[in-house]
Amino acid sequence: MFAMRFFLFFFLYIYCEISLLVAIGSNTSVLFLILLMIFISAAGLWLIRLRGLATLFSIRQQLAQGKIPQDAVISSVQYAVAGILLVIPGFLSDILAILLLLPFTKTIITTYLLNYFSTRMKFNTQYSQGFSRTETFDADFERKQDEDKWVK
């Protein structure tokens, strides 16, 4: 059932992308449409590169301060997804990328992701609480030469 919904969603997405390209291409020239797609893809690549470096410095700074860089990581993932959506040719993907970059939708998505992952982590820690993490195992180690591997 999941595969059926996925293929239906994928088909509708492709249909909407092609419909938007044809509608915009018929109202403008094809050359303008191609140049617009190239410009938007270049902007997406620039966004991915710029935010990658900024995120690296932000994560380093937060780790140096002893903080968990969850906001920086989620922000970088949002920028990376937006950049990838900008690189994909089509206007529907560009609209989704712009929605990821707008401040009010970005905070909504960040809040949703933090709540989702915090509930997932609480769910996973419920099962691991029954195990003792302080158990140690004693083992002896002795290094021996394997005489069969000696060159004779």
C-alpha cells in the first residue's frame, strides 16, 4: 500500500512539474525558460556550498562551547534540501525550496522535526532502560605468533 501511494504521489508531482513548465514556457519564450532554469540551478548550488561552510563553522563553535548543535544540524539539513530542490529543474520544486527557506515556515518545520525526533528518542530509550550499562567483562589477552605463517 505504501508503494502504491508513493508512486501515485511521484506521478502527480511529475505531472504538476511538467504542467507548470509547459504553462510558463507557453506564456514566455523557451529561451527565457531555459535560462531561468539554469539560473535557479546555479543559485541552488551556490546555496548548498555557502551554507555548508557556514554550518561547519556553526557546529564547531557550538561544540567548542559544550552545546549540542541540534539547531545548526537541522538548519543545515533544511538548507541542503532546499538547495537540492533548487537544483532539480521545475517550478514546483523551487516553490517547495522557497518554503523551506522562509523564516516562518522554517521555524514550523524545525519545531516539528525537533518534536518528532525527541519523541523517537524517548521511544527508543524506553527499551534500553532495562539493560545495565555498567557491566564490565574481564578478558585475558596473550599475543602468540602463528608458526604456520613463518617463511621457511
